[in-house]
Amino acid sequence: MKLLLSLIQKDFKKNPAITMALAVFLILAALLMAGGLRVAGTMISSYDGLGQKALPPDYLQIHKGEYEVAAMDRFAASQDGIADFLTVRMLTINNANIIYHGETLEKVLMDNSFVVQNEGFDYLLDMDNQIATVKDGEIGVPVYYAETLGIAPGDVITLKKEGFVKALKVATIIRDAQMNVAMTSSKRFLISPVDQEALSQHMGEWEVSFEFLLKEGVDTGVLEQAYRAAELPANGVAITGSLLNLFNVFSYGLVAMIIIAISLLLIFMALLCLSFIIRATMADEQVSIGEMKAIGFPGKAIATLYQLKYQILMGVAGIIGYLGAIPFGNFFSVSVVRYCGMGSSPGLKWGLPFIGLLLLSGMVAWGCHRVVKKNLHSTVVELLRGAGGRRREGHYTLPSSGLKHPNLTIALGELTCKWREYGVILLVFIFAAFLMLLPMNMKQTIQDPSFITYMGVGESDIRIDIQYSPQLTQQQERVLAILENDPDIEKYAIYKNGYVQAENDQGEGVNIRVESGDESVFPLVYLAGQAPVGKNEIALSSMNAAELGKKVDDALAVVYGDETMNFNVVGIYQDITYGGKTAKAAIDFNNEDVEAYILYLSLAEGVDLALKTNELREGLPDIKVTPVPSFIAQTLGGIVDNLSQVEAAAMVIALMISALITVMFLKLVMAREHSAIAVKKAIGFTTRDIRIQLAIRILAIQGLGILVGTVLANTLGEAIFSLMLSSMGATRMTLLIQPLKAYLICPAVQLLVVVVAVIGVTRAVKQYHIKEQIME
């Protein structure tokens, strides 16, 4: 073993640049593998820990207006699957009446309710994940507002309407397992019972949430169906625990999924480079291997010699990667820890990275063994003569017609005859370009105004929400009167939202959220079919179509009230709202069954969006008016911020990879072509000529790699992004790009990095002389 370690040490000293480049490759792969799994482990632990302490409901139904307490109690007692039942009274206050630092919260998308602490389950927690408490005159503020508005303990929130003013001191920041993330459009403030009653005398509307905690193994769909069948109060949204989990996993888990995907890409690249280096090294050392076999070294010992070198590198890379994953993982886990806490299973964030590195080490060991074993099959005579290497190596013959452009002709000729050698570096350049563009394109897609189409509506400028209230009809008429007489409005459409029942492909009853209105005003791009036009036509979101087992031209029967309505499915579209399960059809819901009216409108050319939004808010003080860009930004803002971090990290890694593979590859090529370079210099080629030839080879490969990588980012990248969003209801994404950045700036930066690497490495060419070859 001492002899083996001595030989390995000499080899490291002999090829320090190649060894260092490969080590950095392995370290990056280990870092991203361990870091991604640490983020995933932290996310799982944090979210699970929050759920264990807060005990969120498995099913809840929002309702505004009157209800019979005894009927709700009878229903809860009649269902064997219910473990606990809770009626939560929420005072929903208009954002125009909530003031922080002198400004109202009108620009905030969220609906805000003021509640008291629950008993039994669905607790609001403080930042230590303990059940939060507040005194009279104090308020607990959702962590979402602490993050987006900078609200901190000690600040003052003022509630004001007409002559009534009440100031509440922020006592704590609260975590809400039910409404934590931005994708849930409601937030809960914690106040005392005395303050809630005082506020209700002057502002706000009462809303109740009927919440159910189910026994283990009970399906929420069964309870939902029973609730609807009992015709209990249900003029608001119904939410299942699985839908809440979906929102949370998407919000917290997207970054972890992208990091792990990048790490898998890097691992593949590291294995490619490792395989290439082992083959190149063993090809150059065939004579030495033959000598060892000739004097009696067993094949196993020779294999151990070459494998041990790379196993040592992987061991060092694993240790550095594991240690580096701690700050790396913590950085990308800041959001989930802030929103959910440290978690109930801290061992996950330590154990998962370790398991991942063990798997990575196993893959590297297997790759080394496979390549080394294949290269030891040659006989002693073949190895001593170097016959195997000569058989595989291509040779370039100068054209008989002469060289019009000598450097270009020779470079491309050598590239053509030795194309097998350049396969690895081509793949690495392809993956580097892919790695740089994919997160950037993902972020650009989510930020683009057209992303609203993945929320089930066409492109528009402003969204107006009229939530259910006893004055629903009057509010709707007032909004329509304003819009009809406003010359700044180019077009608008109003959509009535309610629920019907249908049967899925297993014969089970399911509730469908249906949007009823003119779908031609803001048309969608349909995955299949078209928008419903007639009264007997319906369009389904892709997730609903899958659950119901329906496709275009199928029949669908739905039940609303006591009436069964037969529809023909004419279209299937994408929607990531409401868990991806919505539909569009002309159903005339009764006012008491309408959950909300949602209006979308487009402004006339030249009308300022911000000014028009403020004007509408002043004219409709008790109705939520939101510019669509803000709607997207607030709903997906946290995801965009996380993608920005990933984009920056991916760009740095991609450029580092490009530089490393260039250095490593050129060092190997120059070592193998030492004699050819010396001969070129002897017949008149200058050092500059040879450096240009080497640069042309590398840059030609990189140009092809960038081209293929860009195409893959826009094709395979779309498939990857669609897979990530498929659980939310977007099964076919179209990645949107910034052409200047994607097609000019990014390729230029990659080329610049490689040019700098080529200039640095090829300086060694001036040391190559024919006399050294003659002496050898």
C-alpha cells in the first residue's frame, strides 16, 4: 500500500493541472448533490415539524353569512371519519383599512382576516413554533408580511375606517401551516377576542371556516362529498389538506428539485471527464502498464493502482462537498426555515446528503473499475508496442493541393480525424450551455405577463375580485356600471364562480369549481379543443380531465342543486390555481351559491396601469382591485426570488465548468501531441500558429456545444419545467426567453471564458522543441 500511495503521489505531481481540474469537477458534483439533498431534507423536516405543531385541518369549507350551528354539530357527530371539528370565526377587513407606516395594504393581493387563537387544532405558531399568544392591544403578523413588508415586533398596525381608529402593537410574527405561502391568497392576523369584537363593530365582514381533522386513513374526498350532499353552508372555497401540501411543496421544493437536477447533470459530466482522463492516461502509459505486467504485477494490483487515485480524489471531494453543503444548503433553505421553522427531524438534513455522497462515490468507483478493467485486456506485447493506442488514434494527412488557410485547415482536419476524443468536451459544453440557460428561462417564463394564461385566464391588465357577501349583487352592479362608462377600459369580462358535482373515472363523486362567463373576451391557448360557446359545452383543466377520465368530445354529466346537466367536453386547458382543478361552462349559479365574481379588463392604449388601478380602488373601496403583473409577482414572487439565486449559481458553475474542461482537455491534448507540436515547429509553424490551431479546435467544439445546449434548453428544458409544474396543473409549458441575453450575452460570456483559458494553457507550447523528441 505504501508503494501504491507513493506512485499515486508522483502521478499527482506529474499532472497537477489535470488532477486539480478533475478534483474541482468532483467537488462541484458532491457539493450540489449534498447541497440539494440538504435543502430537500430541511424542507421535509421543516414542513413536517410545522404541521406536527400547528395541526392544520384536513378539510375546510369557507362560508359567509348565516349558518345553523346545530346542523354543523350534527354533521360532525354523524361522520365516523372525523377526529375533531372546529368553527373558526374570521373578521375579513378590507386592505384599504389596514395601515402600516402610513400606507394602506391596498397594493397587497392577499385577503386579510383577523382571528383569535384556536383550541384543539389549526394553531397559529410564533417563530419558535410554539402556540402564539397575544394580549389586548397586540397583534400577531403573518411571516409573509414580515418578509415582504419588513414588519417586525414592536411595530404598529393601525386599523382605520371613517372616524374609528385602533392601533395594535406587533407582539409576534406568526407561522400559519394553512396560509403560509404566497400561493394561498389569504392571510390570518392573530388578535385577542376583545379586540376582534371591538373591530367587528366598525369594520370588516364575518366569515367562518368549518374545519375538520380526520382520522388516519380517511379520504378527504369522502368527507367533501358527504358535506355537499348534506347541503351545508358552502358559498366560499373548499380546501383540502392535500391542496395545501401541494402549494407548500411547490413553493419550497422547486429550488431543491432544480438544484438536484443540476447536481445530477454535473455528476454525469464528472463521470464523462473521469472516464476520458482514465482512458487518456492509460493510453499514454500503455508501455508502463506492459512493463508492470511483464515483471509479474497482477492485473488486480495494476487496477487498484489506477482506481485508488480516483477514489482518493472522490473521498476528498466528498468531504469538501459535504462540509460545503452546510452553508450552501442553509443559504437556499433560508425561506423554508423562516416560514416553517427548523423542523422535527434535523437528522434528515444531515443524513440525506451523506447517503447521496455514498451513492455518488459508488458511481465513481463503478465508472473507474469499468474503464480500467477494459483497458487492461490488452496483452503484454500489445502494451509494450503501444499497438492499441496507435490503432485507435486518428492521423491527419496534409492536403496535396496545399494550404490556403493553414491554421484553419489543419485545425479542422485534426478535429475531424480525432473527433472521438472531442466527444466528451462537446457533451460538457452542451451541458454547460444547458445549465446556464434553463434556470434563466424558467425565471423569465414565470415573470412574463403571459404566465397568467397558466392560471386559467387570458392576458389582461387588471383583475377585480368581488367575494361573496350579502351585498354581492349590488357590488357586482356597481362595478359593471363603472366599467361600462369608463373610456379607459378597452374590454372587460365578468366570470361567476361556483361548484358543481361530477363523477370521476372510478365512479366517485368529486366537486368541480366552474367559471361561468364569456370565454372569448380573454381567450386561452387550449391544449386540445376550444373554448365553450354553447350552453351544453364545457372545458376542463388538464388535471380535472385526467381525474374525470375525459377528453375532447366526451360527454360529462354534472349535478347542480337538484338538476343534472349534460355537457360535451369541447376543450382542455392548463390551470395552476385551485390545485389545477377547474372548469369553464355557462352555468347560471344562484347568488347564494356564487363563491366570487372575478372580472378581468384590458386598458386602452396609453392608459397608465398604476394610475388606473388607484382610480378604481378609490371608486371601489370595498372591492379588491389588482394589476395582473402584481397578481403574478405576489403569487409567485418567492419562487422568482429563489430562481434568481439558482440562476446566478448555475451561471457561475457553468462558466467554471467550461473553464475547467478547457484547461483539463488542452493539457491532455498537448501532452499527447507533444511530438506533433514539436514537428510542426520544426517545419516552420510558429508558436502563435499552433496556439491558434488549438484554439480553433476548442472554440469550434464550444460553438457547436452552445448551439446544441441552447436548443436543448428550449426543448428538453420545457419538458423538465412541465414535469415540475405538472402536479400544479401545467402539463405543457412553453419556455419564454430573452433573445439578447440567451442568444448573445450568455454565449459571448462562455466564449470569453474559454478563450481566456485557452490563452493561459497554450502558453506552454513555446517550450516544445524537436530536440527534446530526438533525445527521447
